Amino acid sequence: MSEALRTDLYQLTMMQAYWKSGHNPEATFDYFVRKIPSGPYLVTAGLNFFLDYIENLRFEDDDIKYLETQGFDHEFLFYLRNFTFTGDIFAMLEGSIAFPIEPIIRVTAPIMEAQLIETFLLNKMNFSSLIATKASRIVHAAKGRSIAEFGLRRAQGDGYLEATRATYIGGCASTSNVMAGKILGIPVSGTMAHSFVTSFDHEIDSYRAYADVFPKRCFLLIDTYDTIEGARKAVIVGKELEERGEKLLGVRLDSGDLCELSKQVRRILDEAGLSYVKIVASGDLNEWKIEELIDHGARIDMFGVGTELITGRPNPALDGIYKLSDVVEQGEHLPKMKLSEETVKSTLPGKKKVWRVIEKGIFVKDIISLDDEIMDNAKPLLEQIVKNGRIICKRPSLDMIRQRAALDLASLVDKYKKLDQAAVYPVEFSQKLADLRESIVEKIKRDEITGKS
Amino acid sequence: MSEALRTDLYQLTMMQAYWKSGHNPEATFDYFVRKIPSGPYLVTAGLNFFLDYIENLRFEDDDIKYLETQGFDHEFLFYLRNFTFTGDIFAMLEGSIAFPIEPIIRVTAPIMEAQLIETFLLNKMNFSSLIATKASRIVHAAKGRSIAEFGLRRAQGDGYLEATRATYIGGCASTSNVMAGKILGIPVSGTMAHSFVTSFDHEIDSYRAYADVFPKRCFLLIDTYDTIEGARKAVIVGKELEERGEKLLGVRLDSGDLCELSKQVRRILDEAGLSYVKIVASGDLNEWKIEELIDHGARIDMFGVGTELITGRPNPALDGIYKLSDVVEQGEHLPKMKLSEETVKSTLPGKKKVWRVIEKGIFVKDIISLDDEIMDNAKPLLEQIVKNGRIICKRPSLDMIRQRAALDLASLVDKYKKLDQAAVYPVEFSQKLADLRESIVEKIKRDEITGKS
């Protein structure tokens, strides 16, 4: 299906206004995040969707027909029929770590084209980056224990598949979401629900039925009625499996005091000689609860995380924005910015680059410069991915994107990953950029606010 | 595309275990919500998606192929090839108001079938109901002023379309989301962004360009540089429109102290004879901020709401669950429930009905009974929508669903709609249901927790 109408109406009304007024200069927009609600860094994700969109961006007949019913101009609609994106796009590669204010994607195109694509870009990049970042925090809190994503039932509807993809980029090991297994190749995991247990006359009947059918991949859910009693029944079934030359893989706790219960269950299993049986915990977990469980010595080998991971709770939206920074008129660059009390500190005019200073594999600081500057001993982070409307970059596999995120995260020292009161990563501006901003603010104050109009 | 694999892996492993163990009794599951985070009521939504899913539920060849790679049994996969849903489903119609613990959907089917569909049901119903409820609260807070949904750029990815649909069911008047206009027929709205303003040399040039192209639908965004100066420029362009026999429709504020600015802007417009020009406000709004703005006399005619509406922030997930309540074995009903400290108060065994006592068009209380009971002077809320796997209900239009929600909300008195500390709506249990629950709790304690196993 064409995604051209996956946009805000105002993009199309503005396009018609640009078109009819003959004002369609080359413009540069930056996608960036003013503030990251979870902490100092962002695991960027979603770029692959954006590239697919750019590649396939066309207005189909039924799109045009719909726009006719909304009063758009016939000549403008004729233009849309032949619309293709013709601009240039630079971006941090998917899975890269970014920090506030840094351009993550830089789009340069005739303003009509650059404007249309804003909404899709924001919708996809904001959400995937939000969830990849959330996942990275949960994985970090688990200190090497693996995280299984269990969120499909609480995901925001059709966003479930890209959400699972983002959790995998952020470091989760597996998902309950079978579609993500089929479509994206992500490892799937899962065994039984409470309904399986309650559907049998007795809890232990359900365990035996499951162990019979899955002797080699048997995890038992033990909290349906009483976790300790459930653990004792799991021991019985674990011993029965041993007699058949098989091994119970694990038990899962899904409610109650997970820390205390995990210790008791570990003891019950160990005393029965089942020290190889793993303990999985789930039930409204998040990065803070996992950190606390581990700090308190919980005997949990693996965590299943659902709602908070898949929705980003408590911050279900990333406030990433797409701002006009430069317009070319008669061959001259006119740097642009919005001016309001909230935004003056976090909007940067002009066409820009982002650089990272890396020492011995550790990220030291980033520098934002103007496009014509070169920063010594720093790595440029924006790579050209689209040239004259054509995709010119390789499309990495999901595992490569996940690996890039893991490498970037490993290069970021722990003080930036603390769940609370993390250090702020230094992002500097080049002198030329700082000077430009100051002069633009002065110009706007002079031209727009003194009532000259 | 087949949605059969849009499920948790454990649904499929449990299915195989049911199938191989020959334990596939008729089972009844209830979809209900233990606690509604936003307040006492829920605007239920998403049922139409669930019906589409049931109607089209098949395992395609590529689904089976994928499951083969995951070690599923060949005979079981052969069964899946011919899988169709054969059960009965009762539900509250889409757009109905529901309260905690009440079954909103009741599924009765062979347990393998009833189990498979859980995840899709939860994914769709939880999200749509969450957002429809959120929308209803925002609409209520606006006291008759209309709400435009502007959330696409912050929506959770591909969930954007059903999210907009849910905001419309909950009472929003329009959306910025053009795809929702095309696919769902929802009215679309939107005019210009800050980038349109900054792309011109001067703010007033942008206003004139827009007014030239859209003289009959001109809303001007006035906060790009300074809201008061922007209002003055809007007056100039409004007067120019009058000279051409047209009228400026409105101005939009998107930042700053919206209450104070709206009063000043209203005065500027009125003093210039432009009292017909509407004021629209947007910018991180939610139900509490809207209530406060109105309480403080803000001169705002219409609100645009984005992030919080489209994601449900601060509660991006509804904890709706799907619990086994009854199993039939050898012709005998065996009521079921999970037992744990958190759940005992909010889980109800047995096949149930929900009744509503309505007096003079006002909802008085609800009663949950067993399936074989009749409550006098009360309206049954669960209607049969699927019989032996076939859809037997009419599929209402989106506008009919929206109207149902509006009627139900009008029947709910204001004390239940307060944003904070709303009254709790009374939901009672029939005596037979209360007695049954008590006896089942006793039975579980006796059979499962005394260490009999």
C-alpha cells in the first residue's frame, strides 16, 4: 500500500501553498531530539523503514482521488501524481548512539519534498528509537542475564512488530512474538500460561502433560496457585524427566515477591539435585525493578519483560523533531531557526555535521559543526544514505544493526548508563556554529519582534 | 497477510501440548480489565479488528514452514493447516462503556482455539480501548470545544491508524492523519507548521502566501517568533482577506502561556474587528491542562492534542487480561480461576453474563451473574457476535460506533468522569456467583496448596 498519505494534512496544505506561490527553495531539515526522557543517550532505530518509505514514495490514484474530495487544487494534484523524492539525506546509521540536539538525520531537498516526509520520519524514528533505548537500559540493568520480550499483548496495536524489532536492536535476546520470528528472524521463546495450568484438574497434571510433549524444552510456570508448592511439583516432574534421560530446563515465577521467592525456589531445586534448572522471572518488570532484584541477590537467571519495554512506559513517546535549519535562495544559504523561550537553547541554524571524539574505543565527546568545517581527530557521524532521491547505502541486516548498537553501547562508559542521575554526555558546538546562532537570534529579534511588519 | 502468527509462542506450544495429550476440552475465557488506570470507566474499542481476525484466521503455507523450523510436531502442523475457529463469542458492542472486572468479551471454544486467539484479542482491544477512553476524557474536559487529534508523529509506529480511529470513537472531531481520512473517513484538519513560516524571509510573507492559496480555509500559526507580534501580523492579513471578501478562519498558538496569550490575542483580534476569528491551541496538551485552561478563562475555541492522546500517556497500556473461567469435561462445567494474593479479589470463575441497571437513561449499577441467571429490570450487555465460528452480528459503521460511545457517555453521570478522584461505579456480583467464587477458592486451597501432590 502507498504510504504517501501517512502524513499530517498540513504537510499537504503547505506543499500546495509552496507550489502555488512559487516558493519552493532548497531546504535542509534536521531530525533531532531536544531531550531524551530516559537518560543521556539514544539508541537510534527505524532508519530502515524510512529508507523503504523514500524508495516507494508515490501518490497512487486512490490517494489523489481522496485529496480531490478534500478540496486540493487540480494542478497541484497533477504535480503529486508524478511526485518522487529527489533530495539528499545524511544520517547516523541505524543502531548508532546519539545525544540530544545532534542531527540524527539531515534532509536536503526542495522544501515541498522535504516537508512531506517529515511525519513518516518522525512517526517511525521516534518510536523505534524510544523502544531500542528502553531495551538497552533494561539489558544493562540485567547485568548479563538475558532479557526476553513478552510485550505483544500490551503493545500499541499494529506497532507491535517494529516494537519487537527495536527491543532486539537494543539488546533483548528473544521475543514471545511469533510474527517477529517469522518476518524478522528474531529468536522466539515461550512455554505455558496460567490457563494451561488451570485447564487441568490438578497443577501437576498440567506439568506432566507439558513435559511429555516437550521433554527437551520444558519450562514450568509455578505461581498459578502457590509458588512454593508449584516448585515442589516441578521437582517431581523434573525427577520424572531425569528418569527418561531428559532435563527440566526451567521454572517461571510471574507474581509475588520475586526476590524472596526466587531464593526459596532455588533452594528447593538445589536440594533436589536440580541445580541445572534455570529460574525465569516475569510480571510487570522494568529496568529499576530488575536492578533492585539483582542488588538484593535474587536468584533469577533470565527476565521476561512486557508492558514497560514494549510501550516505553513511563515515557511512551520520544519528542524527536524535524526542524528547518537552512534555505537556499538565489544561491545563497539562509540559516533558519524558530525562536521561542523554550527552543532558543536547543535549536541550531544552518546545515550541520556531527563529530565524535573517540579515545581507545571510548566515546569522549561529540561536536556539532557547520557543514563546511572539519574537526580533527574526530569521526564524522552523518553518512550519506540518499543522493538525488536514490538510496546509495547498503542495507544492513537486523543482526548487524543490533551489533552496531552493542558496540556503541560498549563504547559508552557506565556513568552515562545509570538509571537515575546519569552523567550528561558532552556535546559541544564549533565556534562558527555558536557565532552563527547568535547572529541569527539577533536578526530575528530585529526583523520579527520589534513590530517592523 | 495471515495474522495467525501474530501471537505469543506459548499459545502454540500450549496448543501442541493440548493436542498431543488429548486434552482439548471446551473452555470459556473472559476478556476483562482489573483496573482502569485513568478512572472508573472504559470506552471499549477494537472489536471490529477482532472480528476481522476471527473471520480470516488461517495458517498459510509460510506460517507452517516457519513453525517447522521451530521444532513443532509434524502431525500438529498438519492440524494447523486446516485450523479454523469454531467457537462462540459474546461481547459488549464496540463503543460500549465497561467497568473493571466485567467480561467485555466471552469466548467459548475448544481450548486450543480459545487459547490461540488470546494474544491478538488483547493486543487490539487493550490499545483501542485505552485510546478511546483517553479521548473521551479529553473531550469531556474541553466542555464542548472540539478536539483535533494531532498525534501521528508521536504515535507508536504502525499503531497510528487504529489509534486515530479510537480517538474518533472517543469523541475527537478531527485528525491531522490523512491516511485516517482516506481509509476511515474521519474528518482531517491542519494548516501550517513553523517551518512554513521560517522558510520565508519574513513571517508576514508566509501568512500572505498561505492566505493567497487558501483564502477560504486559512488558519495562521502565530508563535514562531513572538505570539503577540504574530497576532498583529495575522490581523493585517485578516484585513487583507476581508478586502477580498474572505475571512481569516483562525490563528493557532503552540507554545508559551496559552491561557494568558489566548486572552491577549483575543483582545488584539477583537479590537481589530476580527471577533469571528477562532483561536486554536496546541502544544503538549492533555485533559488536565485543558481543564485548567478553561477554568482560568482561556479564550480558546478548539484544542489540538497530540502525544498524550495518541499514546495514552501517562498510561500507555491497558492491563486487560483474558482468563480461563470454565472448562467442560464429560458434560460437566468445571469453573476455573487463578489464585494468588493479587488476583483473588478480581478473578471470577464460571461462565458469566453482565447486566446494567438503567433508570431514566442513566446508568445506575452493573451486575455480573452466572450464565444461567436472569436479572430483572436490567439490560444484558453481552451479545452473541460469533456462533460456531461464523460472524452473526452486523458490522456497524465507525460513526455508529462513535455514536454509541457518545450515548453511553451521556448516560454516565459526571461524578464518574472527574479527572481525579472520580466516584467508583457500582459493579455487583449475583449471590450465586459470589458463592461459586468462595467454593472454588476453598477447593484450590484444599487441592493445590496443602501439599497433596
